Amino acid sequence: LPAHEGFYRHGLRVNNIEARAEELHRQGIETGPIVPGNRTTADGREIRWKLLWRLRDTKAEENQPRYPFILDWLEDEPTHEKTLESSGLLRQHPDGDIRTREAIWEVPDPKRTARRLSEVFEFPLTVNSDGSADLVTGRDLIWHIQEGSHNGIVDLKFDSPSHPFDVRIGSARFSTL
């Protein structure tokens, strides 16, 4: 197991997961069923969600990276954050507002992968002069896609107001910008 530790799959938050699933199917993405989930918090509040796992992109290259799962919290983002805060599941970090700002992907063909991800997720695409590409995924998060053999996410970069860090767990790296 230690030789294979790293990022496995990440998630993307959407509203109206049913409509998003239909759009993905039109784009050649085969998925599993939409699966409901829930949990009860310590204060008795029920938090509900729906998940959609992507199985295969029929239009992508054979050796494609893992696509994210799709998550619908069944409420808008500000309301959901308040739900998590009031239940104690989301708290302010002692170092302040730490946010994920960049996910670094390594793939064999960055331009091809980035173009397909941009098409599927409707994220704006910039192809850089060095052959890498950037996708703006929303809320100040960028997927930076560069050439490499890993075929997935290798690094998550964060804003940290007061303490820089650089931590590795297997092939996964967590670092500050």
C-alpha cells in the first residue's frame, strides 16, 4: 500500500445532478446511477446529498485519468456552508482561511487531456507556451495539467495566511502557493 498512496479521486460540486448526468451522457460519459446519501449530525440535523460516479469517457484516450465524482448537496453553496458550520462539521482553521487554489495533474498528453476535461466540464481552458494547460474550475481553483507519467493529480496547493507547508504522503503532495 505505501507505494500506491496518493490522490485517488476528487469530487466536483454541482446543483441539479440529474440534469448534469444527462449532459454528461450526451457527451459520451458512461456513469453509474445517481446514489442518494445522508448522515445525521451530533445536533440531530440530517445532511443529504446525491453522488454520481463516472465510470468511463467513451471519447477520451484509453489511458485516461480518473474523472471526479459529482456531488450535489441539494442546497446552494452558502446555505450548505452554514449547515456544516452550525453542525460543527466545518470550522475555521487556526491559521485562518485556508483554501485549495490549484490541483496539479500529471498526464501523458496535457493538451489533449485538458481539452477533453474543458469540453466535459465546461471549464475555461488556457494552453500555456510550455505545453501545459490550465482550467479554471470555479471559486478561484485552477487545474494545472502538465506532462508526466502519473496520470492524475499529484499536488494540491493551498493559500495559507501564516504558515507555509509542504507535506508528502506517498505520491500525494500538499503545499502552499
